Amino acid sequence: MKTQLIDLATQRRSIYALGRNVSASQEDITQLIEDAIKQNPTPFNNQTTRAVILFGASHEKLWDIVIDRLKQEVPDEAAFAKTTAKINAFKAAFGTVLYFTETKTVKAFEDNFPLYADNFQDWSEQAQGGAQFAVWTALAENGLGANLQHYNPLIDDQVRAAFNLPASWKLRAQMDFGSIESPAGDKDFMADSDRFLVFK
């Protein structure tokens, strides 16, 4: 069996030590991310995933928003110092992809296909997972590391205002990416016998 996809999926890891030693252009990275999302399957081809790709000052603005918002939630100064250090590690990356779901599209499909209406929210989340995996793997194939964060819904309003985004775009995740300054550690797996069933 061919294993190129499995090899690339194995290469994709959560990398937290990211930097800006990136040789690819912002334009090439943008095209890579856009293509990965466009080729990701969605139910009924409804294409509910949206993405905002941030570089430079816009990338830093996003993580400043996160720090400012978390300061309201972490009253202890020592704890907030640790939180700030963590967020600054994301800020040190080369860029960020913000993933959104277009809720108007989800609602339209619920209305147009009432037999499946209860599924479209779940299906949009599945599409998100596929898009995020596709982008993450494509970045890894090109020697870039990434990790996925979920500061939504805490930062939703501030992000929408900062980047003038439609109210119908619901923030689902934040993926910072950049040069790999330190590799990921070993990854543990549960027993296959507890995870898979095969019937013949």
C-alpha cells in the first residue's frame, strides 16, 4: 500500500516552539492554505469553512487581543505572567490562520434540507476538522510547524471588530505557524485493540 498520506500525517505534529525563519513567501503560504481548504470535502459541497490568514502586525494584533482578554479572566499576577509567556510563544510565530464557520450557510442548508437539518451543525464541525488537518499537514509538508488553539468564544467579539469580519462568521480555532525551532516530543498511542474493530 502507498503511504505518502500517512507519512505526511505522521510528520504533522503540535509544534509550540515556532519562529519566523521562514523562506517561503507570504503569498505562497497563503495560496497553500487556500488550496488546502478549497480541496477539503464538505457535506453537500456547502463550503461552510472560512479562514482569515494573518501575517506581520495583524498576526501580532491577534495575540495581543488574546492577552488583553485573558487578563480579565486571570486575576492572579503570577498566573497571568505564565499565561502571557504562553501567548507570547504563539505571537513569536510567523503567522496565524483563524478558522470560522459561516453560520448563514449552515442555516440555509438546514432550511433547504429539513430531513437532515439536525446534522448540519455537526457536519460543519467535521468540515472544520478536515480543513484544519489539511492545512496543518500541508504546512508540515513544507517544513513549517503549527499548533491549534481555541480561545473562542472569549475573543470572538474583539476579533470580529479588529478585522471587520461578518457577524455570521463564527470563530472556531486559531492556528499559529512558523519555522520549527524545537521539534515535538514522542507521541503516545492507545492500544489498537481498544480503538479499532474489524469484521470479515
